[in-house]
Amino acid sequence: MSHAAPRVAVRHGGDGLRLAARTVGQLLITVGVVILLFVVYELWGTSFYTRAQQHHLESVLQEQWRHGGVEISQQSVTDVPLGSGIAVLRIPRFGNGYHMVIVEGTGYEDLKKGPGHYPGTALPGQVGNFSVAGHRTTYLAPFNRIDTLRSGDFIVLETQKMWFTYEVENVPAVRGYPAVPFREIVDPSDVAVAFAVPDQPDAAAKPRLKLLTFTSCNPKYQAVQRIVVHAKLTEARLKTLGPPSSLVG
């Protein structure tokens, strides 16, 4: 009886290359999926965290308002605890359902909760510059559409006792300083746009106008610039009189 000779596997030179290419391809697919999941989390997943924080902030704020206390517009800028809610923001241009609690502070953890007020700048309704920063693409993206704000648009702040309505407009020229356009694009290192009062670049002089300034990254998904929007207080209305016309019209 004859016995068949054992078969010997023959390796071709291209097998190793194909295996390496397959391994690299699978690795790239895995890395791509991980990156995609990270992007999805950054753009949408972080919104769940901010939404929960906003719900908590508003609950605490409403509870404080029901139990009295000092109206925020009458407080000193040094008396507001970091991380606390100070006012509810509404912007008709962004839709009837838009409302966000503004938190005190612009640190990383503060801005994860919502738009943040620059400590040391004026509080709602006060003389000076009420300056607020906000994310544009992550953490519920409160300033996602900041670039759509136009001259004449209204920005409304609700506090314990007041409705403060600011109108987006150019800051008029005063004391020999030129007018400041309602929208500016500046270098991201230019923090002066938040802390300086637009109508009074001289920090030693006393401001006269009641202004609001928003800042955010520009363009979307990048931080190579900073977009800035200015508005001026046009109405301070007691809440007992009902909401301003810009919210009910």
C-alpha cells in the first residue's frame, strides 16, 4: 500500500503583506470608530450633562426667588458665588423655546453648565458691561447661533423681580472714542472685549451706559477667532407688570 506524501503549506511572499495590510486596515477602522464616537459625544452627548445642570440651576434659582433675597441688579459683583445661577436668558431670535440659566463664572466647569458671566463685570441692569461667554458647539451650545443676531434683536434677562431687555446695536461714539460695531470678530487672546466697557475704553473713567456683551468661539467647530456681540439696555420692567413685548409679540 502506498502512502501519500504529506502536504507542505507553501507561503507566498505577498501573504505577509496582505496580513499586515488587513491588520492596519482593521486598526484604522477601530480608530475611526473611536474618533467618531468621541465627536458624537462632544457635539451631542455633552448636551445631556448641560441639560441636567440647567434643570438643577433653574430649580434652585426659582426656589431662591420664591423665598425673597436681594435682587441681582442690586448686588455687588463681588457677592455672587461662582457656579450659581444669576438670571434666565431668553433670545427671541433663537426661538420661543430658547431659555438658559446664566451661571456665575467662565471657567471650564462653569461653562459646562451653561453660558457664564465674567466675574467682575456688571450684573444685569447695572451700569457697565454685563459680559457673558458661551459654548458654540458643545454642552448644549447656548451660543450656537450667535452669528445670526442682527441689529435690533432683543436679548432678555429675567431676574427675581425684573425683566431687563437689551437691544443689539452699535455702541455709540462717546468722549472722543469711535463707535463700536454691534458685532466684532477679534483674536481669541483679546479678553479686553469682555472686561472693558465698550463705550469707555479708559478703565480709569466711570462707565455711563448699561451694556451687554456676548463672546464665543468663531467660526463654528474652531477657536481661531472670537465673535463678540454688543447690546444696550432699553427697558427695565418689573415682573409684576408682565413680560416685555419682545417675548409676547
